[in-house]
Amino acid sequence: MTSEPDAYVHGHHASVLRSHKSRTVENSAMHLVPHFRPGMRVLDVGCGPGNLTADIASRIEGADVDAIDASESIIAEAAAEYGSIATFAVGDVYALDFGDDEFDLVHAHQVLQHLDDPVAALAEMRRVTKSGGLVAVRDADYGAMSWAPANPGMERWMELYQAMTAHLHHDANAGRHLLGWAQSAGFTDITVSSSTWEFADPDSRGWWAGVWADRVLQSGYGDLADELGWATRTELDEIAAAWRRWAQEPAGFFLCPHVEVIAVA
């Protein structure tokens, strides 16, 4: 039996998927590469549009890859695009439809920050991992993000995001908690690393600012802020405009830090 999926503040608007579809092993999963072995059985949890799943699968000779997501529409899209590389199915991270000790590697990228109970999710991922296999998770830490020059509109963007995720009982600062969550889920052999996305040149600034300006106005971010009465549509327009102004700053810089945990089952 599956539970109701946790609320996902971003949703799957095209503005969100534009960011998700940019993820590759190079920019989002290099911590996994030393652990790839031929013939591995892999589970990708919260796979979204499936491009990162497919990139992982393509790098492991003879890989047997399953991938799940709570969204039926996004699984249909992933299966249509990458169904020849991996098996995609709707799934519940709290009640994975697999037996004990099935996978060599269970992976989740930017998933735990969107869950009501990340420790329970990690424990369930551990259940389906073979003894000696790996559970690998990576999450951003919004509270550790930084940018220059100072920008009141972007500060308001962060304030709203932190408030909305807390309202949903999620933790936007998940990165800093991954080690503790893994320990609470029963792991003892844990390796922690970190990596960053940087946006400092005109092209990358424009892309990042465009993604977030559109998400503020068109994704679940703006819808929830409006629904809760925490920001008017006028204010959301101002926040989006602030992002675009930042992208035009010659000294504009944005740092997005991530933490990675690889835990032995």
C-alpha cells in the first residue's frame, strides 16, 4: 500500500523541468562515479524526467536500473524518453515496491529536502539495498546559498521559500542534515562530501536567473505563496524582476552548495 505523496512545492511546470533536465553526472553525481561497477542493480528514487537516471545507467556496463517518482505524468515522460535504458514506475519512497536486499546502489538527488520524514525514507532505501551496497543522497542547502551584489528581491525570495517549505514540514536546508538523518536511519559507515554549482558568467547567470524568475511566477512556488497570502502577484513580479536585474550585474555571483552522503547498508 502506498501513502499519499508529500506535497512538492515546485511542481512540474516547464520552468522547473528546465532545471531538472540540465542535471548530468558531471554536475550532479560525480560522487557516485568511483563506486560504479559493471552489472550493478540501481534504483533511482525521485527520478523526475529521467535524464540523470539515464546518464547514470549509460556509465555502468550491464546496469539494471529501476527509477521511481511520485508523479504519474513525469514518470510517463521519463519512460517515453528513456524507457529503453531504465524501467520507470510510479512509486512511494516510504513503501518501495521491492523486496529486501535487491539493489547494489540506491540513489536520490534533491529528494530528501521535499519529504515530511527523510529519516523514514532513508530507512526504506536501506531496506532494499544489499548488505554492503550503497545508499547515496545529495541535497542542496538553501540557507547556505549566497550571492552578490546584495539584492533585496532575492532576499525576499529566500525568505518566502524557507517559510513555505517549513509550512509543508520540509527542510530547505537539508544538505547540512544529511549526515544526522543517515545516522538516525541506522547507517554507521557514512562518507560525506560537498560540491557546488556556481553562476558567475553572463550565460550561466542569465540561465539561473531565468529559471528562478519563471519558477517564482509560474511554478508551485508562486501558487503557494499566493494561496497562503504571503505574497501578492505584484510582489512575485517584483521578485522575478529582481532575479533578472541580478543577472545583468557584471559582478553577479551565485553559489549553490550541496552535500552528498554515501552510506553503506
